[in-house]
Amino acid sequence: MNSTPVSLQEVDRVEILTLMDNYVDVLLTNTDVVYRPPLAKGGEIPDDTLVAEHGLSMLITLYRDDEEHTILFDTGYSSIGVLHNMEMLEIDPAEIEAIVISHGHMDHTGTLYPILEKISAPIPLVIHPDAFASPRYFVLDDGRKLLFPQTLDRSKLEKLGVRLIESREATLIADDMALVTGEVERTTTFEKGLPNAYLERNGNMEKDPISDDQAIAVHVKGKGLVVISGCAHAGIINTILYIRKVTGVSDVHAVLGGFHLSGAFFEPIIEETINEIRKLDPKILVPMHCTGWKAIHRFSEEFPGSFILNSVGSRFTISS
């Protein structure tokens, strides 16, 4: 992994639209940071609605002077959910200039192929090569193996006009206005990855460190870093620290995404994560997806001034 600082360019504004998350609430109110889609359209309540699922997808739009770039980050779990929500939110898939996949698990790749089928132009897809690893398993205490579905296929992607950018290193995209971390350096003592995760390589079972886990970072002029994670299997604190290291930017203005603190394996590190987040002092904190209800609730208690509850359809705007 590359720890040499990269030249991440500042942006004037970033907008992050939640296309998929585990939660939807059509009655949440707007703030100066987040816009919620209204319940009614054209004076009528529609007979269809945004949907939630155990998955994550965000549309990230970057602005600098008269430049504008749009990135799709992950594509949810099901093959229909993200496209349905895009239609409800009146988002045209043709607007997407690049796709970034946070890692190869099924709850982040579900609608990838249906979206690609609606994009006619060749499109870059930034991905860690280990995202294609298969088979991957979760091994239960009694020895049973649960197979992770592998939806990613290089040849199928290339046939759909994808230009694969496979990298373990930090990569700049969108005219150097967005950083894709590549493989995240793991330095904290308490973030130990996903227990009982294994993969088969060359016929041998081995622990799966989920090396393909990666995040996106944006540097908003006068504010600092905006960190956007998928699942943060490398650890959300590790992810933030690594982004600070490779960008050379110390101020963390916002952290959004999955922190993977849900369930019995991860709930014991919620408080330590809170302590480390407090040191970083982000002004906007939006835990999503696999962060889990218990951790999200604790973040809301500990950071009332920066915490924002996410919901499908929420659009976050961070300006210089």
C-alpha cells in the first residue's frame, strides 16, 4: 500500500446522495446540511416509495469552479433496489462518470450490472483486485461454512464496457478531486476485522482480512476531509488515519458511511471507537448501514452537535 502523500485537490462543494441504506424515513426534516425528499410530489402523495435494504449506495457529486463530476459508490444488495430509488429520486444513471466498489461483498454490488446496462458510454470502475476473490466464507462456531455470494465477474464487466481500474494503492479520480484509498493500513489495536471470515486461495482455506476494503475521501476547501466509507472492515478509525496520512490533510470535517459496529463481535469496541472519533472531532457524523442500531444510538448520544440520522434519499451538502 502507498503511504506517500498524494495530491488530492480541493473542491468547492460535495453532495452525497444516499441511494441505499438500511433505513428509510419519509418524515425527517431538512437542515442546513441535509435535504430530505418530500413525501408529496406535485401536490400528491405517490403510491410508491423509497426502499431500504441491508446494503449501501451513494451518489457523490463534486464541484470546483465550473467543473462537476459524479461518482457512484457501491450499489446495494438486491438487483432492483438502487435502480428503483434512482427512479424515485429522478436520477439518470447516464450522469454517472465513474463507479467505485468499496469491497466485494454482496450488499455493496447488488445492482451493479443493471446500472451498467443503462450506461452506454465506457465507464471506469475502481476496485481492489481482491474484491474478485472467491469463494469467501463466514465460518460458524460449529464449523459450518456460509458462502458469500460472489457477484463480481471480470469478463462480464468488460463485456458491459467497464474499464477496470484494479489497484491496491491510493488512486485519484474525478480530475484528482476524489481519493479512493485502496488497501487501508491497519494500525489501531482494537479494530481487528471480521472474525470468522475466510477465503479459499489455491485450494487452501485462510483467514480473510478483507484487504479489498476501501473508502473515498474528498477535501473541501476551508473545511477539511470528508471521509466516505462502505463497511470499513479495515476499521473506521484506521480508515480515517490512513486517509490523513496519504493526503497530508489533518482536519476531518465529516465522516459518513458504514462503520461495521453491529452485532456481538463488534459491539465491544463501540466505546473505544467513540473515544477515537471524539479526538478527531468531525463536525458532521453520519453512521450508516452496518454501523448497527446500538452504535448509531450511542453516536447520537455522544455527538449531538455533529450526528445526523441517515435515511434513503438524504442528500448531504458540504460547501467551502
